[in-house]
Amino acid sequence: MSDIYLVDDHAMMRDGLRAVLEAAGHQIVGESDHPTPALADLIRLLPTVLLLDLQLDQRSGFELLEQVQRRKLSTRTILLTMSAQPRHVAESMRLGAYGYVLKGSSSRDVLKAVEEASEGRKHLGAGVAELAVEGLMNESARGSIQSLSAREQQVILLVVRGLTSAAIGEQLHLSPKTVESYRSRLMAKLGVGDLPALVRLAIREGLISADDN
């Protein structure tokens, strides 16, 4: 059975996890509601598994996950969170998490994740595999946007705000025909086929907010 450390900012959640895990024969070696003392404990205790929430009051669990990886600790991290954001799943995998389980999942799923992580295997909870694929696809799209020139990003920004090619050309001192060429080339480069898809991509990647549209 595994030595486990709990990080969650809700004491009731930690109590429930402790009861489930200890009933299954695991040992809880420590717990915290904050990344800073948790890191000190992890360095000292080196538990086999860390069960980590992403939302920790005003802090993010990613801070602790990144420190675990940076310091090359042997502890294997499982994210246990309410967040079903694809980008959070993708980021956790990038940072070396061994599992991602949504709160509200069954106790059996949590125990399965702990078992898999203890044996060095990855575990994605119910419904999380699809989120991981979507998040990784979004990461690919983000890389494409970051590779665009400042002028290309200007054109995208004005297109998704609904300006006509003539209006964009006037602002950027380009001909409407040149703007159309930019628009077609950029949509092909980003792998989007129409304006709504381009708008969704721009919102997702932070070029505009949903309120701008």
C-alpha cells in the first residue's frame, strides 16, 4: 500500500479522502491546504503519491506540481479537481502528473488512480481522456498563433471583431485585396474553416474575450 500526502483547501474533503484511502489500506503521511508548506513536507517525507487539488484558495496546484517536477521528487502526483478544462488536463500532463480525476468521481476511481500511480502508470479518470485530447489539440493551435507575426495577429484581431476587409485595410494601410489574402492564408495556417471557428480560437487563446464579441 502507498504513503499518500493530501493537498486540498477544504478540510472536509481531506477528511473524506483520508477515510476512503485508509480503509483501503493506504497510509496518509501528511496534509496541507497551501502549496508552500506542502512542498516542504514533500521534500522531507517523500510520499509515494500526492493527491492535489488545482484550486487552493488564491493559489494554483500547478505551482506545487511544477516544483515537484523541477526538484525531481520521486512523488507521483494525481490531480483531484473540479476543473474539467481541457487546457488544465493538458497542462497537468505536460508537467508530469500521473493522474487526473474529477471531483465527483467514485471512490473506486480515486483508488484506481492511486494504485496506478503507485505502480508508475498514468491514470485519467472517467471522461478525462477526451478532455486531454482536446487540450492537446488546443495546445497545437496555440503554438501556431504564437508563431504568427505581429501584423498577422493584428489582422486576426480585427477580423474576429467583425471589421470588413475595407475597414481593416484602412486601419492597417493595406488594400482590401491584401487583407483578404492575409485572412485566407491565416485561416489555412491555423486550420480553421470559417469565421465562427476563428472567433472561438481567438477567445480560447486570449486574443479577445468573449465579451468583445
